[in-house]
Amino acid sequence: MLKIGLLSDTHSFWDDKFHKYFKHCDEIWHAGDIGDISIIDKLSKITTVRAVFGNIDNHIIRAEYREDVVVTYGENKILMTHIGGKPFAYNKISRLKIKQHNPNVFICGHSHICKIMHDNQYQLLFINPGAAGNKGFHRVRTLVRFELTKHKIQNLEVVELGTR
């Protein structure tokens, strides 16, 4: 079993609460719009980090990370990207990626809206952790934690970090 901490849209903003909520995680996943590589450096001091670049990320971050990450763990196949849309309204590129990789979990950021739901059309769990940073229209900063077993995701929780 892996304990995963998931966040997105930090936009260069560091919150010491990240350490509090991620200190028992095996991996931290960042779904893009990191903002500054120092965010990854700080997260890496907590545990292993997987990340994708977002639309605001510079050449340094884009040289280090890819647009998409596919993680296979047991029976789970997870596709993570930054700009994905949402169930019933995925963008064209995301629909192609979902059809190509056939994940049972699709993670994206970008919207700053925390949303977790099952997508019956593609038979996957959709997760957008919302925004952990303080830039954007969102009022409450959020992140997500879950346990990834060989067969499923369990103990998924949304953590509210406070207002921005």
C-alpha cells in the first residue's frame, strides 16, 4: 500500500501545512502549475515527488517534468495531467489520452475546483485536488490524501488548508 498526498496549483506558494499533511505519505503528487522549482525542492524534503508541468510553469520545470504521468500500481492505472477538464466535459486532448491509456483514475488540476467523482462513461475515478496556492478565484485552498492498494484507492480525504 502507498499513501499518496496530492496537490495542484501551488503557483509558487508554500504552506508549512504541506509538511503536516504529507509527512506520513510515501509519495507526493503535484498536478501542475507548480510555479517555482523551490516548491518541488521543499516537497522532496518530505518524500518522493511525482509531478507534471502546468500552463504557468517555466522552462526549468518543463525540463524536469512531463505533461503527463502514467502510474501503474497493482491493478491501478493512474493518468495525471494538468489541464484535463472534468467528467462529461473533458477537453479533446484529455479524451484522447484517456482512450489511449485507459486509466481507472484520472487526475488533473487547473480549474482550482476540488472535485472527486466516478465517471461512468470512461469507468474511472476523476480527482481534481483543487488549488493549494493563494492565486486564483478559489476561496479555500485544498489538497487530497488517499491510500493506493494493489486493487483500489481507499481512505480518500479532502483537506481544507484555509482561505487564500
